[in-house]
Amino acid sequence: MKPEWWRTFFTPSRFPIDDLVPADKTAAEIRALKKLLPRPPARVLDVACGTGRHAVRLAKLGYSVVGADQSSSYLTLARGHARRAGVKIDFIRRDMRRLGLDGRFAAGVNLWTSFGYFDTPGQDVAALRSMRAALKPGGRLILEIVDGDHVREHLEARSWAPAGRGWLLEENFWRRGKDPAVLTERIYVAPDGTSRASESFVRHYDGPRLRAAFVAAGFSGVKLRSGLLEPAAPAGLRRRILAIGWNHETR
């Protein structure tokens, strides 16, 4: 796996986000997310916003939204989506470890397993610390990722799935040891028959490990639950983990 593989992976040609999630699922996620956010027009930071599928809908609800992502090609698409939806969103290019947005937001969101990509666990904590620094005192971060325990038990070695008008082949490998993770080799076959290969890496986070990372980053009152679209389920039965941590630092 190449260091910082994510710098070249997240492009529309390699990982076409807009084709991977149907609009009705995004709408359902927003309905669930709204119950966890302060009321509009609160300022919300969408970290790893991608092409803006959550940011645009939050802005349409009346939130003041900033979307941050490291992918310039995704941000270009996001700005187009916002313009067509008639909403004003500030989309900025940032590494989540160095957001530089101190104390501006009532809430931050990091969704769809947009976490656990860095070379070391310490860099993941640095990303969480940067997200916490962007929050006002009393602000909250809402982060949702796949449940590592579920992935370990149900990991498919190979799968094909439709991706818009194309197809996505994935081969998954479980990395054991002190820093477990899933390594994935992907081939995206476009509608015209061309294909692109890529690799990705997601660190294993179960509930205890995710809580520990939040605490190490300075969050307090950390709560864990099932994912946005899942009914309440105990650890081991949930597919996704949703973590909420508060910034109780006084300024």
C-alpha cells in the first residue's frame, strides 16, 4: 500500500461517489442526522465532504455549511451541485489533520467511513484533534464508520457491485496484528468498458478503540451507538458505529 494513497484515490474516475449512493439513502441519512444536530442556522462543518451530498442537503435545511475535502476534483463537483441546488456553501481544500478552522462551528460531521485512512493511529488522533479544534465550546462531532468487528466477521474476499452505469470489483484482505485494518484492491469498470485499478486502506475501529481515539483527541462525553440508518443494536450486531463527542474545552 502506497503511503498517503488517498491523495490520488479519491477522484471521480477512480471512486465515483455520486454513482455509489442512491439519493433516497442520502435523504434518509440527513433525516437521521438532523435529530443529532443543533437547529438551523447553526454552523456545520462537513469534513471529507466529497462531492457534497450531505453538505448540500444540510444547506437546503437552513444550516450554514462549510465542506472540507482534500480532493480538488470532488470539490469541483460539489460546487456544481451546490450551485444547481441554489445554496451557498464554502467548499475548501483541506487535509483533515490540519483544518485550521479554530472554534467556528456548532457541529462537525464526518460520515460514510471517511476516517481511518492514515499511516498510523496517531495521525487519526491528529485528525480528530483538528476537528475538535474547529468546534465552539460545547460543540459536537458526529462521526460514522463501519464497525470493525462486523467487518472482521463478515469480510467478503471478493465482490462485484453496480456503480452507477459502471461496475466495481473489490478484493479485500484482513491485516492482522497490533494495528488491524482492511486493505482493498478495486477495479472500476466504466460504461465505455475502460477500467481503473486502485488500492485503499481502512483501519479497524471497534467501539473501545474508537472511544479511546476520541478521548486521546480531547473529546469528552463520548457516546457510541449504531449507525444513522440502523436500529439500536449492541456491539457485535451493528454494521456501523456512530460516535458523538463534545468539545468542552473553555476558551
